[in-house]
Amino acid sequence: MDKINKIILAQLNPISADVEYNKNKTISAIKKAIEKKAKLIIFPELFLIGYPMGDVLTRYPYLADQCERALIEIAEISENIAVLIGYPEKNKEKFGKPYYNSVALIKNKKIEKIFRKTLLPNYSEHNDYRYFEPAKITPQNRIFELDGIKYGVIICEDGWNDFEFFDKNLYEIDPMAIVAPNADVILCPAASCSRAKKEQLKHNMMSYAAKKYGIKYIYVNQAGANDELVYDGTSRMYDEEGKLSAMAKSFEEELYEFVLDGKNEINPLIKGLELTLNSQKEFSLDHMPDIERTYVAIKTAISDYFSKNGFKRAVLGLSGGLDSTVCAVLLADALGAENVFGISMPSGFTTSQSKSDAQELAQNLGINFITVPIKDSVELLKEKYNTIFSDIEKSWDNRYKKSYTTDNIQARARSMILWGIANEFPQTLPIATSDKSELYMGYATINGDMSGGYAPIADVVKTKLFALARWMNENRAQKNAIPESIILKPPTAELAINEETGKILLAEDALMPYEFLDEVIWRIENLNQSKEDMLSADFLYEKKNNIDISVKKGWLDKFFKRLNSALYKWYIVPPSPVIDARSINKIEFKQPIVSNINYDK
Amino acid sequence: MDKINKIILAQLNPISADVEYNKNKTISAIKKAIEKKAKLIIFPELFLIGYPMGDVLTRYPYLADQCERALIEIAEISENIAVLIGYPEKNKEKFGKPYYNSVALIKNKKIEKIFRKTLLPNYSEHNDYRYFEPAKITPQNRIFELDGIKYGVIICEDGWNDFEFFDKNLYEIDPMAIVAPNADVILCPAASCSRAKKEQLKHNMMSYAAKKYGIKYIYVNQAGANDELVYDGTSRMYDEEGKLSAMAKSFEEELYEFVLDGKNEINPLIKGLELTLNSQKEFSLDHMPDIERTYVAIKTAISDYFSKNGFKRAVLGLSGGLDSTVCAVLLADALGAENVFGISMPSGFTTSQSKSDAQELAQNLGINFITVPIKDSVELLKEKYNTIFSDIEKSWDNRYKKSYTTDNIQARARSMILWGIANEFPQTLPIATSDKSELYMGYATINGDMSGGYAPIADVVKTKLFALARWMNENRAQKNAIPESIILKPPTAELAINEETGKILLAEDALMPYEFLDEVIWRIENLNQSKEDMLSADFLYEKKNNIDISVKKGWLDKFFKRLNSALYKWYIVPPSPVIDARSINKIEFKQPIVSNINYDK
């Protein structure tokens, strides 16, 4: 029965830079694999140090020693099994970066061979070349034999450079072309985070390579989240025809067991992972196809951020609006309803509908709820401010005729209450409820709604949040937890009156229609379009509504002007999970605050 | 007279990603150079896009087109002069990163030749390999001739890889060894930011290379600051014996004019730039040798951050303590006293000495000043909090017996006043006064003292701030602006009472002696030591004071424990100038918040 070549993919969730924790997890997985009489167990890339690792190796180089000592401990318990485990290996030569991104093969309780990564990604969330030396590759230094089968080792990015599959290639070497012709099976340890539309590309590419070389292709990915990056697991195997022949679960930890030749379990993808690439080329307001993935990714991100940091409770303001509502549901699902406290903090602008919506939502979710009116505090602060401002006006005589000061007092008073609660109760974090559409516009108050320990929806645009709310109402065990009126009413910060209408200022009046705004964001992130490109493009919103070109130009001008002053806010926004194909999350995108781009073209 | 080979080093201050602005600056400099009958004008590396550029090329690729169009405009006015100007050049091949880090040679109104950078730094604040393809180098593709002189072009990092000068080399190619033997003069456009102890290394290395190859070595650097990075200029020439034979001013913009053969002006270095490398190996509490550089760098950083972002005024809380005092002086010097507003915001813990110190400082500096007592607001907030907390306690029954909530209310109430003023008066930024020692310890209040539009001293440790205060008192035109009592009194946040002494809680009671704390930080940043290494090291503080090893161990344990919980604060700290050799500034160092490092070893 040994001949069936049972393999285990250790699709596990490491903690960044916690070598001891990751080592213990590794040892426990190997012991289980030995019990199950597996021949081989494969861990994700750099598993001992855990992705993403930031700059910890540079500042704390003894972490590499910790990893080396861990390897020895791991070897000691690895009897009757082969182990492939990723770790940062010290480069002891005169030349090059201080480390290699390596995978050790442990066999017969010894480190038998080391495989070193050649292609080092250094874009978006990846920084491999910052720490690692690209290794020279030969057919020999990437192959090992086990029971007569030749395994070739390809480490993550090493597999992403086929000269035919891609129109453009980042590197002049294709490791697959060197390794695959000399191997029977490709083993690919990876740490590949979930982003919109990435899974389909990954699938197409791996399937293409398996078929092209007539080879089995095995891929093992990390699970769980560290800070901003959520790893979607879905480790798998393709057969020699490029057909998917084994697949682990999405996002979750799993010791996935399968055989090289034979029938294996193919777990279904979380909906959203399978999105076709075509959808990348056109903007759509139909966000539903990506919603389940979005939901699971954010839930995983919250849950891991809290538990890995030793927190268990969240407190957030419940305004009765969409952003805080969606956050509350996600928090309740990630942390348990009893660990979430929703605070309704009505000011003079808060409608009774908003108040009752917030309360109804809390009741439906079963989260804790209190109301703390802030009207009196805001009035007091306004009075205090007025005295201060009059004093200052004596020296600085150009006080604004019309300012946002009062709007902001409300948001800041609320945040102060939330941080106070977090200071007073153990293991509690306040939540920043800003969404991506509004962050692009800088439509968020510093030390107000954009402040918190974590920002769950900072990479989700407003139109997608509506879809997420609808999807949660239909698909959570408890149906319709979100009151319909929250989904139906137009978004408003409820901070001011619209002087033209005399009614509450709606966000779309202050900004522009969200359907238009979200397409501008999409065009920047996915097509890298300039203002000029967009002016001549056909927006979905234009197809549905008659708008004058001067109105469109006005919106675009406003967008890019606001964008420029939003850069500071991006710099101080709390950590948030990366969700979209591209984002303004600091782990991926940085624009100098002083920069002054001409977005025209 | 043409034969004297007059050269101009355009040591200028670009704005990140403002191609139009940088182009106009370039054209105006070239016109002046033509008037002066210079043969050659050299601009810093990537001058048209401006360093640092962040990820703007990735997201807004049309900036590269803007640069190409700018080059053509520049060529049109470049009559009777050769121009060397840096820009991002599109890589049109199938392979590689999308751009080259290039320098164009413009002659006879035409782009005559393009030189491409080979060594791409990707460490600390540098991210070249994220965007640029490393160019293949030959003696031919780096040389041009002008009036019978052969100039070799070396772009910044290209010059930092001599195999003898350095014990370890990041790259296997040494461009200098390829170019220098075939050239008479080396021209090195650079963008090299100021950091403690970097200038001496740079000087030694360039002087070594000039002598080694018996060649003239000309280096031109950027001036001014963009966000966090301050460029120190000091463009220069070494002669064939490695002797400094021309040098521009430090930090300031200058069109520095000199001749290849003949006597040139050697401007003095700002004190601090010339620090010897030996001082890198040992910790010293004598910060004076680096103080002038620190002062000029921060002043430049503030001034450029404000002006490039369209701000002109700063408002800050004046507590009468060291941090806000040093910030106030720097702001007054960078922005003009009339543009600074100091607000004294005494609470119940503020001593009358602190109040009068703040007032005296403001008077001495001539900045605007008012007092806004916050005691009543804090009391009101405390009451409000108590009601809220009692309500919450009904659901969450583990309220802290002793919390920092009250301490934090004070800091947050103050910050709220500052942000309110910034919202109410045009072009005004509030200032975050946190220092580096306290940020390492997380000894800063979120949305409190660590909140602001800019954080001038976030990379300066406390013991160095004392030195800076003393130096400013001695060296500013107006002597002793800082009341001596501010420098003499022990630091305290004045937020709480020490229960043991019954007196105001001093920072050193809450943390540990600053002299010890600052050495721990220095050992991490400069020696990468672990807790174990430090336990067996001889600290300066230990030499001066008798302390038990258990006390030392207690401090180190506390340090690393606090460090781990400070990571979130580093993530949201406002932009601040990089000053030290290493820092926790986000542009250089990132550690995942969930990370859990065993700092023992």
C-alpha cells in the first residue's frame, strides 16, 4: 500500500516571525503525517518565518538562526517521511543579498538537500528581492528522487514566467522550462494571497504548464491572514493533461491528503475565486460573483488579526448606515456576537430612522448595544471651539467662512468614546468603518470614523458593499439580519445639512454618484487610465443616465483633486485586508504625500 | 576661455511626481548655465520624476510619457551645452521590469545617448528593483566624449560596489571597474538622502575610487525634502589623488559652478555630516557632533513638507515639556514665528512651572500663544465615560481595575482642539510631538500626542533631544529661547500620579532611564543585537550607575514587550523625517503587527 504515494499538503496558517509557533505547528503536522503513513509532506513557502515577514530579517537577523535550529528539531522527528519546508537560508558568500528564499528537503532525519528560489517578485505586496539573493538554477539543483519518482521543486514565482503563456515576462529565465523536462512531478510551495480575479489566472497558468510538460503539478499555499494579507489555500494537483485532480479547501487550514495516482477529493472553490479573466477587462456593477470570496477573506482577516494580536472583542459606532452595518455583521461572524459592542451615538443630525435601524440591526445580530447621545458634548465642544477660534482669529485673520469643523467634531467625539472603551476593557479594539470609495475621496475624518485598530472594509467600494449586505442577508444562517431600510436609503454621513436642499447632506451630493465614482477607481486600478482616457471612455453610469460631458468632467476634476489631498489619510489609515485586484492598502501602494501628479496624461 | 571646461552641478529640489514642475526647474537651470557659458550641466538621478517617487509609475504609467515629452522640450532649448538628466525610461522589450533608471545625454539640441543604471538598490528607503530593470553594462554604453575628454556615467548605486572597499558586496558586478579604466572623468548623478554617519562612508568610498582609478570623480545630489527623506546636496568633485577639489553647499539648492582643472570653492560641510565611521561602532551620549545636521535636516523637512503640500501654518500643544518645546523652535525656524500657534492646554496634572515655561518659550520665540484649560472638559468626559463604562460592564464584566483611560482622555482632548483649529484656519497643520524613544515604547496616545499632520522628531531619541535643545539655545541667532528649566526637569507626560511617590508620574518611572533606553534602541538599529546580546553587553548607563543584572533584565524584558505592542502605533504614525542611520520610519522599516518575535536570540 505504500506504493500509492500518499502525500500531504500542509496548508497551514503561520504567524509572521513567530518561529517557535511555526515550528511547533510543523512538527505536529509531520507527526500526524507519519501516523497516516504519508510518504511526503509539503509546507508553504518560507513557512518557518511566515508570510509576510516585513523587514524582520534585516533588523533581527538571529531569526534566521532560529529557523536553522528549528530545521534540526524538525529533522529529528521526521522518521519514515520526506518533508519539504520553506525557510530563509543565510547566504554565506561575499556577494549578494544576505538570504536565500529556500526549501529544505528532510529525509531519514537529515537535511538532504536545499532548493533555492530563483525568481524574486518585487511588486505590489511582494518584496522578495529586498532580502533574498536570486539563486542560479540548473536541472540538477531542483530535482530529488523518492521511490523512483523524480520531483522538481519550483518555488512560487519560479512558476510564473512561461514565455508563451504571458505576453510580457518579468525575468529572462523560465525555471519551469529548466526543471519540468527533467522531472515527473512538480512541487510548488507558495505563499499567494487572495485578490480579486487572481485564482483564475493561477489556475489557467498551472493547468497550462502541467499539460505543456506532460507532468503532474502540485501546489501548496498558506492559509489564514497576517495583518493585511489573506491566503486562500486551495492547494491542489493538476494531472499530465492539465486537469485538476485534487484540491484542498479555500482559506481554511487543512492537512490535505491525496495520492499521486488515483481519485482524490476536489473541494469546491469559494465562489468568487473562479471569476473569469474576461471580467477583468470591463467594469461591472454586478459584484455578486465576487461576494462570497470577499466575505470569507474579510472574516478570516478579522479573526486572525484579533487572535494573533491577543484581542477578542470589538467596539464600533453603529450609525444605521451601510458601512458600520456591514462591519458589524462581519465582526459578529468573525468574533462571535457576544464579543461585539455596537454604540449608537446620535448627534443633532441623526434621524430617528437611523437610530432605530442601528438598534434593529444589533438586535438581529445579537450583539451588545447601547445608545450614547453626543449632542450635548458636541454643543459644548462647539462653544469651547468658538472661544478658541475667536482668540486665534486675533492673530490669524483668515478664518474660513465655511468650515468642516462642526462635521468633524461629531466624528471625533464618537471615536473618542470608542477608544475610551477599548482602553477600559481588556482585549478590545475599536473598528474603523471607512470604505474604499470614501477613502479615495478623503471623505473620512482623521481621528474620527477612519480611526480604529483595524479597518475591515477599507478595500471594498461602496457599490460592492451594497451587494455584500444583500448577499449576507440571503446567505447567512440567520436571514435578513440587516434591515432593508439600511440597504435602501442613500448613504449619508449625517454630519451636515445640504444648503441647497435644506435636507441632510447625502454623500453623493458631496462627492458624485457612487456608481460613477467606483468606476473611476476601477479604471485607475485595473486599466491605469488617465483623466483624459476616462473623459473619452463610456462609463456604465453614462449608458444608464443622460449626463452632460461638462458634468462628467466636473466629477473627474473633483475626483483627482480630492485624491491628491487624500494621500495623507491613506498614510495613517489602520491596517485593512487587501481584497481587490489592486488597492490603496499601504502594503501594496505608496504615493508620496507631497507628490503632485498631472493626471491628465 | 571655453577650454576651462566650466561645469554646473544642478543640485536642485524636485517635487515627487510633479513632472511639469521639475521640467520647468530643469529648463530654467539650463538657461542660466548657457548664460554662464558652461559646457556641461548635470542633474541628479531621476530628476524629472523626483525622488522618492513611491509607486506612481506603476499606477500612473503616463508619467513616463510626460517625462519623455519633457526631455524633448528640454532638448529644444539646450543649445551650446551638454545636459545630463535623469528620468524613467520605458523598457519596450518582452523581458524585464517596465522601466530603466536612465540618464539622457542631450547635446546639440538632441538626445544623443541614454545611460541605464545597472545596480538597483532595494533596501531601507530604496526600492529601485521594484520598478526598474537592471541594465547590462559595457565600457562603451557608459562613456561619452566632450571636447576630447572621456566622461564615464555611473548612476548612484553603480558606484557603491567596490570589491576591495567593502567586505561584503550586494552585487557581482562592479560598474566602476568596467567604466573607470576607459574614462577620464566619472560623472555620478545621485539621489542620496541624509542619514547619520552616511556622509563619511560616502566620502571615503568616492575618494578611494578616484585614487584607485586615477580619475576625477564628480557627484551630484538632490537637495530638499519630499515627505520623509531629506537630501543633503553636497555635490562635489574628487581629483585623481582622491582629494576633494570642489564641493557645493549642504542641503540647499544650488547651481554649483566649477572647473575641471583649477581651483574651486569647497563649501564647508554642515557639522555632523563629517562624523567619523568609528562612532558607528560605539554608543555615545555625546550627540553634539551630529546636532547641526539633525537641526538642518528637520528644518528642511518641515519647510518642504509644508510648502510642497500648500500649507504654511502649524499649531501645536505646548506642554512646557521637552518634545513640544523642540518642535516649537524647529517650526518657528522653518515656517516663521508668525505662522506657529502654541496652545497651552493644562489639565489637573499640569504644574504651574509647566504652564509658565510654555508661555515663556512662546514669548521668547515670538510665536502666537493662547491657553485653553481642558480640566473641565476632561472632568465632563470622565463623567460621561463612567456612565458608558457602567453600562458596558453589564455585558462585559472584566473592566480593568486600573486603566489608562483617564491619562488618554487628556491627550485626546488636546489633539481634538488642535485638529479643530487646523480645520477652521486655512493651510494649517497640527503637529505630532512624539519622539523616537517613546514611540519605541508605544508611550504615546493614539489620536493624542502622536496625532498630527507631520511628526518632526519621531526619529530623534530623547537624550539627543536634550542635546538639540542645548545646541539651539547656543547657536540660534536668538540665544537661550528655551527656558533652562525645560531642559533641566525630568520628562513627564503629566497625565497621572505615581502611586508609589504620590507625585507626578515621570516618564522614566513608567519606562526606564532614557540613557539606557536610547542605548537599547541604538544597539537594535546599529548592531542588530538580541536581548541576550544586550544582557551580556556593557551599557554606558551601567558604567556610570550601579545596577543589578536583574534590574537590567527587567528593563530589557519591558522594552521588548512594549515594543511588540507599539507596532500598531508605528503603522499609523504621521510622516516624519528620517534622521538616524536606521529608523522605524515606515519608508524604511516594516514589521507585521501580528508578528511575534522571540527577541532572545
